[in-house]
Amino acid sequence: MIRVLLAAIVVVAACAPASVPEARDWRDETMYFVMTDRFKNGDAKNDGDAIAGKADWWQGGDLQGVIDELPYIKGLGMTAIWITPITEQTRGGYHGYWTKDFYRVDPHLGDMDKLKELVMKAHGLGLKVVLDVVVNHLGYDHPWLVDSAHAGWFHDRCAMIFSDQKSVEDCWLAGLPDLNTENPAVRAYLTDWALWLIRETNVDGFRLDTARHVPKDFLREWIGAIKREHPSFWIVGEVFVSDYRYQAEYLDAGLGAVTDFQTQEGIVRALGPNEDLVWLGRPPSIAESYLPGRETARATFIDNHDVPRFIGPAATDDATARLRQALVYLFTVPGTPVLYYGTEIALPGGADPDNRRMMEWGAADETTRDLVRRLATLRQQTAALRRGSFEKLLSERDTLVYARRGAGDTAVVAINGQSDAPQTLELPLADIGAGGAVLHQALGPSASAVVRGDALLITLGVRGAAVFLLGAPVAGPPWTTIAVVAALVLVAAIVITLALRRRLRRG
Ligand SMILES: [Ca+2]
């Protein structure tokens, strides 16, 4: 009889839907990029020589401020944060890219215990942490330059010629002392430091600054040493150039991903003042050609701390509408989307350092923020948006339509490049491999759709942009499963009753 019950349990278990969770990887993450000094002042005691309003100087933001706002970042639908470098800086290095002491957290930001607390609390909320690191150069006037113990630690000073790779690797970027990574002592130092930093902090990844200025054979060795100890550690390299073929060499050197300046450039060209939406179809397509098998190994972004904010120095209604279209695009293309702090509230900013204004915590653009929240959440919920194919369906100056297809759902994204006229589009479902599908969800500004007959009819208002989720018709209650379970429960009850009676009779 126990055998009958076991059999019943097995049948019930077999009727339950299979749910084997797929292993997450960095395509599944959505990253929020914080310049710590510019995010939030969480501890006035460490402000030091900060001068409020001085754009190229410390402003008072710190690790405590990031800790305070982890729930905000999580609430935006983000799954990871990237923070600017934490090393102690030479004079005025508020951004973190001018290291003085690798082994000390800059006192403006906090200390090592505060960094550990940040990582621990982020992990507690399910947020991964990516730490920005610099191994190419040190800060201006670094004491090692005149210290005999560090003779041979720097390349000879030279002005960089960007068309010459040797010069790109060895010369002094913006006059910053360039580390001689051919020197075994330098290699050992930088490797030991990286391993120490990971062990101390328990971070999940690095964003490697100025990766194209570091010789690839050093990168290969350095990344190899990290991966030997931490096989799943993710390193995204800043390869600041619009050229996937060039960037591919850095993936070959071991990086987990590269910064996708092609997408950033495409967004500016497509949705900026000289709009031409054809540019938005290019980055994913070119990535497929030049990064075969690794076309998603790229961190996509609208803007960052080294380019003017998309919205520009002053937010206009039209620029904000275009930013919302860019957001729909960012969260629906292949790669790991990175949102620069403030972009979710259309924080304005021109060229560096104006693109690094303090985050605004008071009244803000709630419409844009809500759009970010819903897009980031939808991406997490929809495998097709994270893992699916990228298929251009319509690519014209004023109109872009593409599909992301994965197991199950198909996402169709449509963008209207016209700022003075709405558009209607009719897409045969068969053409997008979604015959018989129904519309599950529509998300985006000034856009709607219906399935009529065997076509998806899309209406895009002025500056409309949306993602439409198509899938199988939602089934009613699973009556078959319910009937089988009910029958098995009934059989089990009868069997138990009979057995009990038999035992009673014997007793
Ligand atoms: Ca270099």
C-alpha cells in the first residue's frame, strides 16, 4: 500500500511544471553605475577638504551614502552596482582614477570596513558589486616617481599617439604616470593587490579602467591569476573606442565583457539632434559579426562619466522624450545594461565634469524613473530580453522595429523617430515567428498595440517607443492536472480507509 502512495506522489510530482532554474550569468544583470563622490553624502565627518559646487573637486559623497541608497537602487530594478575606484587618491582625485595608495580606501569615501559593509549589505539585498580598478596608471605627482625603490616601475613619459597601439599602451594618458607592466615587480604587485582586494571585500567583479592602455599580455596574465582563484569573477574592461573588432582582442585577453561604446554612439546618433534610427540597428548586428559567440559580452549604456549626459546640460521636453526612447532601447538590446546614476531622473549634464553633478534626491522626474523601474523589472522577468536573439524587422530613418526571441516569449520593440507625426505599423505574426501568439504586455511611452487576425498592429505616438511581449494564449486552470491529482487523492483515501478497517478487524 505504501507503494501505491509513493506511486501517487511520483505521478503528482511529474504533473507539476518543470522548474530547473537556469544558471545566471552577467547577461542577466542590470547594473547601476555610481560615482561615489557625486551620489550621496552619507557621513559629513569624512568630507575633509570637499568644496560644495566646485565641479572638479571632492563633493562629499561617500560609501555610507551608497549604503544608505542600496534599497533605492534595488527598488529601481537593478541587480548590480558598479562604484568608482576606492583607492586613496592624489590631490583632487574625487573620481577615483588617480591612485596614490592601492592598499588604502580614500578617507573621503570611508575605510575598508565601510567598503566591506557596503558589499555585505548589497549582497544581503541580492545586489552584486563591481569595483572599478585602475592598473594602467597612478595619480599625478605620485611619490613613487622620485622614489629609488620604484625605479623602473614607469614607462618613459611620452605624449600619446592614438593611432599607434604601442604609444597607446606605453605613453602617459593625459600626463598620468604609466605603470611599466613589463617589469615583473610591477606585475606581481598589481596581481597581489587584485587578489587581496577580492579576498578582503568579496566583490563580484571589476570594471577595469583604461584597459586598452594596458598591454594585452599583462592583461592575460593578470586576469588569469584572478580567474584561477575566483573562476566566476567577472571583469568588464573599459575599451574606449567604437570598434568591436578592436574590442574583441580584449575579450581574447580574458575580459568577461567590454564597454559598448558602439551602442552609446548609436544612441546619440539615432536619437540625438541629427536623428537617424538606422544607427540603433547597427551595434547589435555588428557585434554579431565581430564578436561571434560573444556578441552579448558587452556592457551597454546611454551615457557615462566620460561622455556628456544624453539629456545634455539642460533638460528640455523633447530631450526627455528622446531619453525615454533611449531607455526602452537600452533595456531591450543584448548585453549587460548599465545605467549611469541620475539618468533615471533625466539629470542634466554636459561634458566632464558637468556630467558628474550631484545626484538629486528631492523632486525629480518620476515619469522617467518609473519607466526605468518597469523596464528593468520586465527585463528580469523576460528571458527573451536577456538571452534572446536580436532580429531587425524594420530599420529606417524614422522607424525601428526589432524582435528578441527566446524560449517561450517573443519581445517586439518599436521606436518612432518622428517628433511631429504618429505612426501605425502592421507586422504579420508569422514574420516574427509568433504565429498564433497573443499580446501579453505593452510597456513604453506613447505606444500601444493589438493583435488582430494574424498581425500585430502597433500605434506609435510622437516619440513613441515600446516593448510588446507576445506569447502563447494564457491557458485556463490546468484541469487535467487537477483531475489527476483529485483522482489520486481519492484512491489514496480509499486505500488508507480499507487498510485501517482491515487493521481494526484484526485488532
Ligand atoms: Ca599604459
